[in-house]
Amino acid sequence: MQVSSSEPHAILSGNQTSFKSADFKEILDSEKDQLCPASYVLALTDTLNVINGKWKLSIIACLLRGVTCFKDLLERTEKIIPRMLSKELKELELNGIVERKSI
């Protein structure tokens, strides 16, 4: 995908840890408001807050492929420690992305 130099664009750095609705105030107040409704911007902001983090997308991808056991997730998500996997799964559960079931 190429971005022409005449189009405004932004690059998100890996340092940013959370997104807030206030960060997009300029977008919402701009004259291009009709092209990008506020509800879309807010929905994207909420989505980015939920999946923010180094491991969440990898975990979600494994879950979508049918990996459901903690041990299997730990093996397939390379270099993640058990404590971090547990933390990420708890956050995904709090946000309603995953559901915990005891076997």
C-alpha cells in the first residue's frame, strides 16, 4: 500500500499504549467529518484499546484456529511467559472477547 505525499497520514509508534477519544478531537471537528463519521472513529478507538498490546493479536489468532487450552496457547505463542499469557487472557475476558470455561 502506498501513501502519496499529498495525502495526510499518520504513523502510530509502538510507544503509544492507549488511545483516547480526545486524541481524535481534530478529526471529529474537521470538515471531512462527513467522510469519517464520529461513530466510526470512536468504534476504532475502542477496538484499538481492547486489542492493544504485544500479545493480544497472536492470542486471538490462535484462539480462532481452535487452540483453546492454556498449555497449547503458551506453546504456540512463542516467547510469552505464563504470567503474561494469563494477564492478557484476563484482559480479553474482561472486554468480552473470550470466555473462560473450566474443563
